[in-house]
Amino acid sequence: MTHCHCPGLKIEVPAGARRIVLAGNPNTGKSVFFNHFTGMYVDVSNYPGTTLDISYGRYGSDVVIDTPGVYGISSFNDEERIARDIILSADLVLNVVSAAHLERDLFLTQQIIDTGVPVIVALNMMDDAKRMGIEVDVDRLSHLLGVPVIPTVAVKKEGFDRLKAELLTARPGHPTPGLEEELDQLLNRVGSRGEALLVLEGDPVIAARHGLEPGTRREEIYRRRRERVNEICQQVVRETSRDVGVATILGRWMIKPLTGVPILFLALWAMYKAIGVFIAGTVVGITEETIMQGIYEPAVRQFVEQFIPQSSIPGTILIGEFGLLTMTVTYLLGLLMPLVVGFYFFLSLFEDSGYLPRIATLVDRLLTSIGLNGRGVIPIILGFGCVTMATITTRLLSSDRERKIAIFLLGLTIPCSAQLGVIAGMLATLGPQYVALYALVIFSVLVMAGTLLSTLLPGKSADLFIDLPPLRLPRLDNVLKKTGTKSYHFLKEAAPLFALGALIISTFQVTGILEFLQNLLAPLTVGWLNLPREAATAFIMGIVRRDFGAAGLTDLALSPLQTIVALITITLFVPCIASILVIFKERTKKEALFIWGSSWVAAFLVGGLVAQLARLFNPAGDKVQVLPVVLAFAALTLAIVGMCLFLRRTKPTTNIPG
């Protein structure tokens, strides 16, 4: 009797018995295979240092060991660490793969093959793949991987007899090209091909076992492996339209540029009409003007003035122009809350229907040009809800380089839902040409900043690796629940900060600091941006929260040109206090200060450029000459992108062996 050679895991393995390890991604039907092979007689062993249990049982004279569902084997979490140790000790691995998500699942397959252990693949869920219009050339897949591939439908036990008959034909497959030489060198010091691979990939636990420094090649090896999997999928997967539903066909249209871009624009247009026109106009007209300013504020002022005169310092702070009990509550509940609820309703629709990951797939190529991949669209879209939360979700991105770029772009160019609602409402009164100018300028800044960062930061975008769930009609109860939860969290986070901002502005007003700051910033606000002196107050409010600052612009009498300039400036302005605190937590102090300082420079530089270009092209009037300004920004963007492309071509590259 021997033990399984996994550190600390005690599994009794009879002498001469083979260790058959089941491995696969989550939700591939792996448990059905385990139950079929082992029957009722199953043992459970706790993996030391975790709360996870490992199931194992007898299959004839051999032992079948189950592993947690994982997307890779390394030391990222307990599940991967356990799967790694058990797979490295296997005599053969039965890898369960979903035919409906082959591009996702084959990454783990290829990593297991790269460890050198014998592998047999159970290509499961063939019925789901057929229903989705996906055909897989099983023989070609087996040839390219170099291991047996058996098609199965686990829930119907289809293919199980053949799988049992061919189980012991498992063999080592074709490894990812370009690793052999370095693996051979490490084998002399490590003794196991699998552990040599993981040391090369930078696994700290495996490296420490052998007294070695972890390798620094993970991103490069993962990229090669992903490229190999993509090539295999291109050769073995074919989409058909036979016997597929409308949802499957529509889901495919959503990720193809020719049809996906119009569908995306249609969705965004509907969102703009609902939030920017109906909610910002009709709904906010009722909540802000009729209810809050018409009923609530007069009642609060009348009540407070019974005890404190409005002209006194406490009166000014409580019910004055920037009063804690008047303006703060009106902005928060009357102006911002309806817009926030509207945005989160649409975001929940996109999430619950399965459209959000399809947007990520659609924009993958565009985001690759600015140093991200399609997965980067998820924090960006979430940023339109709350930049603070979106900054935290950048942890989902696959490299530190991508996280740096995403956080910078979130802090600079993405307005949160409340700010976006105010912006949409103000733009809706100006006309489509102004909407186009605003959108193009912000998009140009995003492209320029992203391209510059992608050029200056070493490395390359990782390939997109994302699940596409079935497209379905969203459930109204789910959508309303998500909308309510997210809106409540916004209110909970924003209310104290709004109150703080109002308190600071009111204090500045009664002490004369506000007028001093307005005069101090006058060369920027009046001279460079061509805005009224009072616009400085909105920018000061924006330091606390950008949506607070944007809301402050609604009280100013601005011309169309001044509205465009003010909105561009406040959009690019510094992240709110909550966001900057999270940025300091997620990045180094140096990087966080750079992001904060860059936002100041970019906001006033770009806003001023629009103001000065508009004045240059129409010195006599106040109406914005949209086309010349658009062409000027397009030319500037093309020049910077062109310069970056030239620098990338001339930058020395590292040759990849193989």
C-alpha cells in the first residue's frame, strides 16, 4: 500500500494501482464521470491547510481521484494548488472538456499536456454543442493534441463504454512549441517535467520546493499556449445554422463587427434616449424641480428659519446656496438618484441577458490597440456605474500592465452613472452635433492615453479568455433586484461624500475662501476655458465627487460652447475621493499621484483646446463650429497614434525561441 504523492494529502493507493486523475474546468460535467467510474464507494480526504475535500474511489484495481474545477494549475488559489499537486502525481489524467466551450477549456488541456503526464480527453456536452450550432472535428482534435479524444454526453452516459475501453491508451501529447530546450535544462535540477514547467511559469511554491527562483516567463508561456489553443480551435470548430434557435443566431451576430457594431449602437441609442432624454428631462423635471425645489426645499427652509436665520453662518451651511439640508439632498435624491437607477437598470439588463460578455468580445480588437483586451471592457462599462467599484474589478485583468492601463483610463475618461446622467441631460438640450463633439473628444483622449501607455509600458495585451453564456431574456425580478442593490450602494457611498463636499464649499463661502479660489483659478476658468468665474466652484466640488461637480454646472447660465467645454473638463477631471483612495490601495503611491496629477493637466488642457479651437474657427460668435474642431481632434489623435505605432515598430523586440 502506498500514498498518493501529494504533499500532506493521504490517499491510500494499492501497490501496482494506477492513479487516474479527473481534471477539468468548472461546470464541464466532471462529477458525472467520477460517479460513473467509482460507483457508490467513495472516500473523502481533507486537503491540508484548506477547507476543501478531495473525493477518490476505486475503479477496478486502480484509484480515481477527483480534482476541483479549475481554469489552470498554479498557485493562484487553493483549488489550483490542489489540482496542480494531484495532477503532477497522476499516472494518467482524464481531462473532461466541454465541446460547447472548447476555446476556454483547451487552455487547461494544453497546460496538462505540457506537464508531460499521459492524457485522454473526454469531449463532453456534444449535445449542447450541436444545439448551439457547433461542430467539432474529433479526429482532427485528437491528431493536433496528440492524445485520444472521446466524444461523450455525460448525462445520457453516451460514449462512456468507449471511454472505459480506451482509458489506458492515454499518452503524453504535443507540448506548446518553444519550451523544450528550457524544460530540458531545468529537468536536471527538478527531476519532473511538470514541476520544471511550473518553475518556468513562476510558480513560487514549486520553485521553493527545489530551492530555485521562480521563473519570469508566465505571461509569455501563457500567450504561446493561448495562441496554440486558438489555432487548434480554428482548425477543428465549425459553426452551422442547422437546428439552432433565434437566440443563438442573435448571439453570433452580436460578436461579429458587421452586425455587432450596429446592434451595440442601437443598444446605446436606446440607453441614451431612456436616460439622457426621458429620465434626465421628464423624470428629473418632476423629482428635482417639482418635488425637491418646489416642495421640499421651501418646507425645510421655513422649518429651519424658525430657529436659525438663513443669513447666519449655521444657516448658510444648513440651508444656504450649498446647504447640507437643501442643495445636497436635492442633488442626491432629485437629480442624481433617478439617473443612477436608470443606468443600473440598463447595466443589469445587459448582465442578465448575457449581452455584456458579447460586448467584450466585440470590442476586443479595439481595446488590444490601447493595451487591453476585450475583458477590459467589463471594468470600463462598470466604470459608467461607479469608477470606484470598477477600479477594484481591474483585478480580473490578466496582467499588471493591463491593470495599470485600465485604472488610468478609468480615472481619466470614464464618467460614473450620476455624472453621465447629468452630462446626458445637459447635452440633450444642445442637439446631436454637440453630443457627437463631446463623444469624439472624450473617445480621442481615451485612444491617445491608452495608445501612449500601451507604447511606453513593456509587454503585450493578453488574448481574450471569456465565457459567452447563452443569450436569454432577462428576468425582471433579477434585474430589479440588481438595480435596487447597486442604487442603494451608490446612495450609501455618495451621501456622506456629498455632505462633506457641501460642508467644505459652504465653509469656503462664509470664510471668503471660495471667492479667493475663484479669483485664483480665473486665468484657467475665464482666460483659458472661457467659462464664468463661478465654474471654479463646480471644479472644487468635483474634487470631492465628479458627479457633484457636474451637478453644480446645471445651475450656471452657460452658452452651448461653454456647456461643451465645461462638460469635457469635468469628465476628464480628477477621480472622486473614494476612487482615488481605492487607486492608492490598488497601485503604488507614485502611480496614484501620477494618475491624480495627470487628470488635472488633461482636463484643463483638453477643455481649453476645445474652447480655443472653437474661438479660432469662429472668433465673432459663440456658436461652436463643430466640424473644424472634430477634424482638429481627429488629426491630433491620428498623429499621436501614428507616432506610437512608429515607436512600437522601432522598439527592439525579444526573439521567442521556436
